[in-house]
Amino acid sequence: MAIPPNTKLLGILAIYVMKIVIALGGNALLQKGEKQNYSNLINNIKKTCQQIAPVIKKHQVVITFGNGPQIGLISLQNELAQKKIPPMPLDILGAESQGLIGYPLEEQLINSLRDHKKDVATILTQVLVDKKDPAFHNPTKFIGPFYTYPQYQKLKRKYKIKKDADRGYRRVVPSPKPMKVLEAKTIKTLLKTTTVIAAGGGGIPVIEENGKLKGVEAVIDKDLASACLASSINAPLLVMVTSVPYAYLDFGTKKQKPIKDIALDELRDHYMQEHFPPGSMGPKIEAAINFLEKKGVEAIICSPENIQKALKGSSATIITKR
């Protein structure tokens, strides 16, 4: 059914069936200060699925997710075991994280949808990037655990480490821009009958050389990849779930102000004024801009516990083209 032009999406979600891409940030999988263990992962996924399940019952939903903490942990495991077992490159670890998170997410969604006959499937997803992307020479993507300043002093010769806002220090790796989600056509076809989990961790980064695909050592930002995917499947709505309830101006200062309802042009101005730090809120804002400049209609930034409220138009940053 066609959506009337110039209509705010959040006002008609109860009437029309539409494609929605929901991008889950690390906080939907692991709370700050929690240990990266199985019970915490399942606990957080259960809570998030309870918020997402009502949306799935009414709409065609693709769920994507970040993998920063998880791929960092897998990388550490590889390093600790490298004297006995050869370590794997970062693209292979990205694929591993897609299964590590995709499986319990799929399982818990099925459990939450037992009274609703709808399949759930996880798609191993590759994302094409440019081998000449400058990001390969300027790592910005945070992965793994947070370190204190003394730990940073000990590790800075071993890894490239940067300060992650006021939360501590973390390892950074290259994060090239996504150009194309290679499985987008398959995902679009599946959506007719299935809720799809895809582009986990931003997708497995691959380049093209002499007409052939080749994995590269990087981690793609999941919000930018989600925006790319949403445009490819003609989804009008992109929801980015993060650790804070809103995007903010002057974040972390006494002048901090939440952004609630905002037009694309105004948001773009704030972005150009560098209100949103790279590696943190910056990619989400960039993703929203990219999405709305193409085929998107509305983008939302919200916290996990506010997904339902956000889809009703409150407790979130709501970005429109108007």
C-alpha cells in the first residue's frame, strides 16, 4: 500500500505496513560496566527483543547490530592463543561476531514471537568498501574493552588507542565507508515473509580486485551500513538504538541540550559545526543525513528501553526532511 506524500511516518505506522531498519547499538547488547559474558548478552537481548517484537508483528523489519565490544574480545582471544593457534584477520572475526550475536538475537526473537507466525533469519552479510578509502590510514572505529589511563600508557605501543569521549580509552581500527550491501537483493526478497537480521557489525568489509571479492582488515560502522542497506531496500524509516535517549548539542557540557524534533537541513548545519564526535554520535548523524538525502523519509535515534515510545513520536531524536 502506498504511503501518502508529505506524511509524517510516525503518525501512520498503525495503518500502513512498511519496511523498517532497526540498528542496535552496543548498549542493546551490553550495558556499560557489565562483563562480556553469555548471561549478560542474553539478558540484554531479551529486553531489547521485547521492545522490537510488537514492531515485527506489524511491519517488515531488518535488524542490524554493532559488534565493537564483541569483535574486540574475539581479537584479544586470538592474540592470547596465537602461540598455539594461528590468529584470524579482522574480516574473519567480523564474520564470527555476526554468528556470535546473530544466533542469540534470532533465538530470542523467535521466543518473543511464538504467538505470531513469522520466520526469523540471520544473513551473513558482506559490504563493499573502497580499497583507497582514507580510513585505512586513519583508524577511528572503537572496538574492545575500555582502558584506564595507566593501561593506555602500557598498551599504546602495541595498539592504536584513542579516548572514547569521557568513558575511557579504547583500541581503534580502520572504518571505511560502506558503498554497497552485497546481499541487499536477497534481504529485500526475504522481507516478504521473514524478519531479517543482517549487516551485523556493519557487515564484513570486502574490496573488489580484478573482478573478485577480497576481505580487508577493518570494521564498518553499523549505522552507516544500516543507512546504506535501508536505502537499498527502499525502507522509509531508519531507527538507530544507542546508549543515550537523544542526540545532543554540546554533549557532556553544562550547555548540553537534547535534540528532539529536527529537520534535515538544521541537523546538517549542526553536523558541519562538529557538534557530534566521530566514533560516537557522529556516525549516527552522518547515517541519518545519508539516509534522508537518498530515499529515506524519517530517521530516529533512541535508547533501547524507548523504542516503543520513539515509534509513537516521543522520547527520541526524530529527524525528517521537512
